[in-house]
Amino acid sequence: MKKPATKKRLSPREKVRVGELFDRFATLSDDPRTELAFQDPFTLVVAVALSAQATDVQVNKATAKLFPAASTPEAMLALGEAGLIPYVNSIGLFRNKARNVIALSRIILEKHGGKTPLNRADLEALPGVGRKTASVVLNELGVEPAIAVDTHVFRVSHRLKLSDGKTPDKVEADLMAIVPAPYLTRAHHWLILHGRYTCLARKPKCGECQVRDLCPSRELFVGG
């Protein structure tokens, strides 16, 4: 039987540092949002499903043409897999993603009356929608506080010593345990954007980092 992940606990000093860290993020960007373009829950699910192993820029270029043609489950099904592929073939794994988008559209239409479900169990049951995708959707729409751990969040969480988890699930559990409650709906975006634009994988921009004084890893990098 698999043991449940142990939640991270902070020393009083670390609790102060983590609080200051997220206070700082809040002063820099009070209401961060996903950079994926969407119109409603259905288009958000599609956009996030398409974004796996692709950049938001790539997805937005594709959906800028796709959504005017098909922005509902009905329209997506009418388009069909063959009709969808030309819109998304600039994105990695496009054939599998097209298959999933058509399949999830059918399920939303047939099982949920055309209305995209906004509970975790039903979202995660959709083809191509795993825990991370569901977390992004639920958090972005304000349904529940959630932290989706992608490569940026994973990297930044380790560099800021918010988690030493070896898996995304463990990092998620650590973050949900230590991020101050008022910031839980925004932490996901702050960490992603920080990793995307400042705390880069190979050459982090420590000289430009607005939380540099709170980062335990700053001395590891040139300019730290």
C-alpha cells in the first residue's frame, strides 16, 4: 500500500521567508492570469490540453484561428479530427491532441449536456486532461485553489527551497501546505511566470530577480 505524501513543514524562520516571498510576488503582480487565450471553460480546457509540451505562444497562434471556427463541443465535433488537424499541426503531438480534443468534446456533449464540467473528477476523466490540466482550469476559473506543477513551477520551487520533492505530485503537496492561504489561487501563476521570464532553466536572470534576496540558491548562479 502506497504511503501518503508527508506534507512539508516550515520552521518559524522559513515561514517568515515564504510569507515575505509571496508578499513580494503580490506587490509585483496582484492578479496574474494564464497567458493562454480562451473565451469560456470549454475553450480553456481545449487550450490547456493543447499546451502540453508546447508554448503558450504556439497554442495561441493555433487557437486564434481554431476558436473562430469551433469554440463549442458541437462545433468541434462537426469539425472532426481530420478538420481539426490543420489548425493544430504546428503544435507538438498534434495528432494525439486532435484525437483527444474530439473525444473530450463528444463526452462533454453526450455526458454533460454540452456544458464543460467544473469538478476535478469529471475534468480528469476527459481524454487528454490529467491532474495538471484540471488544476489549471479549476484555479483559473476560481473554482478551487490549485497549483499545477509544470517544469517552471518544479524548477522554481526547488531553487526557492519551497520543495525538495522528486515528483510533481510531491511538489504540489508541499506548495499547497506552505503557500499562505490568501495566495493559493495566484501562486501557480507567479511561479510559472517567474520561471518563464526570470528564473530560466540554463541562465537565470539573477541580476533582474525581484525576489533575489529571498532566494537560497542565488549564490549558485553567475551573478548571484
